[in-house]
Amino acid sequence: MDPVVSRPGDGERFERENRTITILVDLPGLSVLEIAFDETFTVDPHTHDDHTDSFLVLDGEVEFTVGDETIRAGPGTLVAAPPGSRHGFRSAGRPARVLNFHTPDAGFAGSIRGYRP
């Protein structure tokens, strides 16, 4: 398998009602997505059995649920939720942007491609 290089402007872009998701890397062991979202976007707290779900805040502020706690995170903050750990996120009141890493991918990139509202 060859290395993957994702340059600015690369990736598969998917426009949704309150977010834009760009798949930057889609490998069996790793998917990396950029998610830009507005103040209405929320991912309710949940767990995963089969992968670590990690987030690096790029712009704005994001409220993360980690376990039973809520933290407010700005640019440069990294949150990693290993399998079985409760997590969720939403805007802290204004548009924000994160990198989202799934290790391994566990089908997440495919679910973005197959999304039907």
C-alpha cells in the first residue's frame, strides 16, 4: 500500500444541513476527516466497541462530553475516546472545525459516503 498525502483542498467533500465533512484519509487502519460545523450541530454522547474516536480542534470552541464530564476546548486541544468510553461533542455557540480520527476506520468513512437524510 502506498503512503497517502492529503494537501489543502484535497479530499472527498460532503455538504450536510449544518456541517461539511471532508474525508482526507480512508485506510483500513485509519480514517481522518475534517468536520466544519455550525452552532446547531450536535453529536449525542455514545460509545464505540471497535475503534478509538479522536478529535483535534482546529477552529472555534467545542464542548466535548467525556465520560460524565463536559469540557470546553479550543484550537490545539486533542480529545481521544478509546473503545467503550462515552463521548460526544457540539459547538460551543459558534462555528467550529475539527479533525476527526478513527483508528481503525471501522467503516466510518463509508458511512459518510452512504449517508441518506
